[in-house]
Amino acid sequence: MMSVSRSISLLFFVVISLTTLNVAANQAAPEGFDGFIEQMKQQAADEGIKPEIIAAAFADVTFMRRAVKQDKAQPEFKKSTLDTYMAKRVPDWKVKKARELYKKHRRVLDKIGSEYGVQPRFIVALWGSESNFGSYQGNFPVVSALSTMAFEGRRAEFFRKELMNALIILDQGHISIDKFKGSWAGAMGQTQFMPSSFLSFAVDYNGDGKKDIWGSEEDAFASIANYLSQSGWDDSLTWGRQVKVPQTIDTAVAGIKTKYTLAEWQAKGVRRYDGSDLPVNPIQASLIIPDDTDGRVFLAYSNFDVLMRWNRSYYFACTVGYLSDRIRYPSL
């Protein structure tokens, strides 16, 4: 008769064996992947990446089926409403934490905000929205994730370029390969920059010689501010406001590409959310209807356009704006 201890040992062995088989199946490279990696190595060499960086970067590269699965299940594209999306992305605990961290880092945030012309509450809102204030930056090896997405086919050329940009980041010495982690799509650090955004906007704010968006909050804050500033941010404006529209509104005028002055929107029947008149201000705005006129409706200013360059999702941009408002009100 088999002993209890032996039974437990056998069960443990079976579980571990099945787990190992599942992991192996998940990581097994499809036909052609190894050849594709050799092409990428050659391209990297042709573009001047140091041989030792290429060798280290691709030494343990794997095809990550989890990344492909995640690509097909992005939350911004799932069927939902802005209200349900906001409820998940901006719960009360996140607002509380955002305010606490704003106060904790206020001196450096105010300094960076002044230097780059960006209100600090938007820096904190993006920081919180992208990486939960740096606490979750993704655990996918960036080179493997980008190699997978470049090989998988959908947006292959985009990810192929991002893979080369990732190798440039390693080549410049900003981070070591063992710490080079990010999302399934290769978005990295506290800012969740893609490699191309890193090369364009990342900042070495603390002056240590590295643009460390992974471990340095100062570098992350300045990098967010630099992205917004270079993308046309106007710190004399907010992002937008929630409004009410008449049932007769022509929804054909909605969308980020259509701009009217507040006076013109007033003439079309748009009012503040409390029903009062819109401000007397010559600024232009777009009417944003993320769901339908029964849901939330916004007048969005030019800074909303900048948020849309960061992430081309009305839900995302509205949620960042909403969190920034919650950080500000009641006043810090």
C-alpha cells in the first residue's frame, strides 16, 4: 500500500511536470521564429548596435504566447461604457493615493511642472493611470515581447521598429538586460513608454547619466512632462469639461477633429453640466461623446488632443482628465 508521503510526493511530481509542460507549450516558438530572430540580429548589427549587446539581448529570447493573447484582449477595445471603465480605472482608493503622492513629491513635481509648462496633477494622473504610480510596470522581458509581436504579424513593421529602438536603449546603457521589463507590447517603466517614445521624450532629470523611467521617480515625472510639452501642452488650459447637450444635437459635429468656440457650442445648445451657460472664452473645443448622448459628454480642449496622442482612446484620455480633476478638487 502506497504511503501518504509517497502519494503526496507523486502528486507534487505530476503537478510540477504538468506545469512545466504548460510553460514549455506556451513558450514554444512557432516555425520560422528562430530564423526571424537571426534576421533581427543581422539588422541590429547593420544599424550599429554593439555585438555584445545583440548577444545579451537575444540570448534568452522566447516567443511569448501570453503577449499575443494580451494583444487580443486590450481593455480599451472591450465592450464597456465610459462609466464602467472609469469605475475600474479611478476607484476612490486610487484618488486618495494620487493625492497623497502628489503631496509627497510636491516640491519636485512643482519644479518640473514649471520647467516644462505642465500642471503637476496631469503628471500624477498619467503616472497613476499607466503604472499605478510605478508599482506595476509589467514583467514581460521587453526584447522577447517585442520580438513576439514583430513576428506575430499584426502591426509587424511597427513592432520591428520598436524592437530596434529597444536595442538602442540597451546600447546606450540606460538599463541592463535583466531589468529590461515591460508590458506585453513592450511599454516600459513608470511611464509605460514604448521604446520610440523613450528615445524621443525620456529625460535624465536627476543627472546620473541614465534616463531611468523604471527606478527614478524624478526621471519618470520629467519624462511625462517632456512628452506632454513637446506634444503641444498648454498649461493655461485644463483638458475639458463635462457638459449637457440637447436631445436635438447633431452628433455629426462630435469628434476630436471638429472645433468650435465655446460661444458657438453655446449657440448649439451645449451647456455646463449644471445647466448654466458656458464660460465666455474664445478658446476652441471639440464635442466628445465616448458612448452616446445618454452617457457622459465632454467639451475637450487642445490638451485633450495631446492626451489622445499618448493613447488613442477616448476612454483613456477622459479617465486621465477625470483623475486629474479628482486630484485637484477638493483643493490640495
